[in-house]
Amino acid sequence: MESNRVLVTGATGYIGGRLVRRLWASGRPVRAMARSPENLRSRVPSNVSIVRGDVLDPESLTDALEGIHTAYYLIHSMGSADDFEDTDRRGAENFARAAEAAGVERIIYMGGLGRGQHLSPHLRSRQEVGRILRESTVPTLEFRSSIVIGSGSLSFELVRALTERLPVMLTPSWVRLDTQPIAVEDLLDYLVAALRHEPENEVVEVGGADVVSYGDLMSEYASLRGLRRLMIPVPVLTPRLSSLWLGLVTPVFSRIGKKLIEGLRNETVVGDPGPARRFGVEPLGVRDAMLRALANEDREVAETRWSDAVSAVGPPRRWGGVSFGNRIVDSRTASTPARPPEVWAPIRQLGGRAGWYYATWLWRLRGAIDLLLGGPGFRRGRPHPDQIRVGDTIDFWRVEAIDPARALTLRAEMRLPGRAWLQFEVVDREPGSEVRQTAVFDPIGVLGRLYWYGLYPLHSMIFRGMLREVVARAEREPRTFAPASEPELSA
């Protein structure tokens, strides 16, 4: 048994999942706790120990905490329980008692910034949990932070959704309150750096380099995306009314987002930055944090198959489903008795003289419109009819990534109010194969969404027909579509 083993609770959450991977990469023995361990299997490295544990089930914590030196407490139930304050209180009390009984030497907790007698229920609950943990016999370090900027974080996605969808915003007084956002990577740096310090009971406030208003956050995001947004201050929109309005504009956040906005009556700014300095973290400012969030999102997209992303969020989503932040994802599959090499052949021959297999005249019409708009249109074709390499052009697409005989990712270079990708993936499914075709669009502003949803009937018909034709050609002409004599180059 390693004497420095750490436990990460809430390992399926936004911070917890990233912390598990960060600790594992540092070589530290990690145990990840979740109420449903099966949801963690595909998300963590294979040699990370996974254990079932529920802070509302005290008996389940015995095995989870056995042999643990440091336990990260990253649990809160605001998104899953209406009576979240009572639920969080009972969970913290159970965990504190179990940690004492197990001989845990330190607890590291992630709480929320805020001061005064009139804290929102959300912040009041987060700070009460910290107090309960600190009152145990286990030394507890409580970090308090404001909103987190990172691709996929609730706070960042709320800012993104509001800014993308509303060209004109009536902004209530809470939009002008000060906050001190922190980049998710900087927050993780604090959490990991805490392991190098002696355990002691304390509260450490952490934040980014800038103090800004929520309106400043939306303006900064709009600037980075090339959007023009008009904000009109009004005195009548209370947090309660704003939360109801949020549910209409961004229904995906209607449950937890309402609770967050109802709590935006407190400034969340670091009062004493001194204690945080000893951890050696140099936090980013807002603009750099947002740039890093967007860049990391693009990297995650490039490194992750769309099929993985779709399966991770449930059944395949059609037009209107959103994955990877702002992106709209349409993923569809087809099964065939044809073997993978036979299916891969018509995929790698797409475009150019071969056309796009279904409604090619519509593709060519789109190419003509693109030329009029100053884009490449169809004039580029493709360099070779049967071979593809990363960086090749295929009409108004460019090859972004290839996994030979398995997957192809194309990035659109036509004129669009956003960014688009088209991916094909072939999977061996004895005695035949399965092909997944995924179209992805990252719309910029309202115009981008109007463009995409306005063309929904054509998109649906074209992509459905193209996938059907890929399968039909693989089944009909397996010899014609034999593997190329030279291998493709993968990214």
C-alpha cells in the first residue's frame, strides 16, 4: 500500500475528472471515487483504481478511504437535488466522520468565493461544507474560487451561450458585479501544488489575474469570436427574473443555471491574495484564459473521435444536439456486410471527379455560391483520385486527419458563418462493418445558427443519402474499390 495514495471524489465531474488525469500523469497513486464506477472506466487511465462511493451512504466510504493519505472533496449536489443545501450538509458530515475513522491525514476541498451575511444559497452551502470538513479532526485545506474558465465548464458555457445567441442583451445590475475568474488549468495547479505543503486547517482564496464584471466576460468572449453585441443596462431584471429568462434562451442550462444566476448577488473577488502565493501559481488573465479554453477545445476535438464524443453524452444526437461546447453535432451510422477495406475505399475517393455520391448537383451549387462569396468553391478538386494525405484539398474541404483504413476528418474551407467538419469512421463488426458519418458545425453568433438550422432539410437529405451511397458502393463494387496501392499518411 502506497503511503501517499490520494482519493479523488466527484471523479466524474468537471474538475474531478481532470484532476485524476493530472495526478496520474505526475506518477502519484490515485483512487477515483464515483457513485457509478462504470461511468468512469472509459474516462481514466487503466491503472487508476476506481471504487464505488456515495457520501450519502456512509458504509460505502469505508473501502473508498482505506489507506488514503489525502482526500480531495469535489462534491456538490446543486445540479442533482432540489434540497441541495441539506444534501451537501449530510454528505460533508458523513465524509468527515469516515475520513476520521480511516486515519486520512488531509482533506483538500474546492469551495466558492463570497463574503457577507447575505450569501446566495449556493455560496452559503459551499462554505458550510468547508466549515464542516475543517471542524473534523482531519486538517482541511479549503480553496475558494470564483467562476472557472475552461472549455466545458458550466460558467464558461453559460457566458458562451448567452453571448452567441443574443445580439442585444438587456443586462440587469448583477451583470455589473465584480468577479475574479480563474482558468481551469490554474485551479488544477493549485489543487496539485497543495500536496507539497504540510496539512493544516486553512482557507485560501484563489483567482485569476483580472477582476472583471460578468458583462466584461461576455464582451471579451464576443471580441474573441468576432461578434458585435449590444448591452443595455436595465434596473428591473432581478436575478430571479433573469434565471427564468435564461431557461428560455439556453434551456440546456435551465435547471442548474437558474440556481447559479439566482445567486449572482455576491461579488466573488479574492480578499487576501497573500496565502495563495506560496503555491507558486501564476494565474492567467481573462483574455488568455478564454484563448486557452478555445484552443484546448480545438485540440480535444482533433484528438477525440466524434463518435467517442457522441457516445459519451448518450444516444447519437441529431440536429440541435450540442457537444464540445458550442458545436452542433449530427452523427448517423449504417451497418453493412462489406468488410472495412471495402467501405473505406469509397470514403477515400470522395470529392473531385467522383463527386459526393448523392445530390452532387447541390454540392456543386454550393461550390458556385462559395466562389461568388470569395471562397475556393470546387475549382481545387483533389490532387489524386485514389490517395489522400493530411493537408490535401478535396474541393472546398481540407484533410485534417487520417487514420488509414479507419477514419477521415475533413475541415470545411468554404465561406461559412462558423466552422465545420465532416468525419467518417469505419469499425470492424463481424461479419461486416459499421460506418459512422458525423457532421459538426461550430456556429458564430445568431447568423451561424440561422444558417445551419435554415438549411436543415437539405443537410439532412444530403448526409443521409451520402452515407447510404457509401455503403451501397462498398457492397456493389468491392473489387473496383480495392485498397490503394500506396498507404495514406496519418496525422
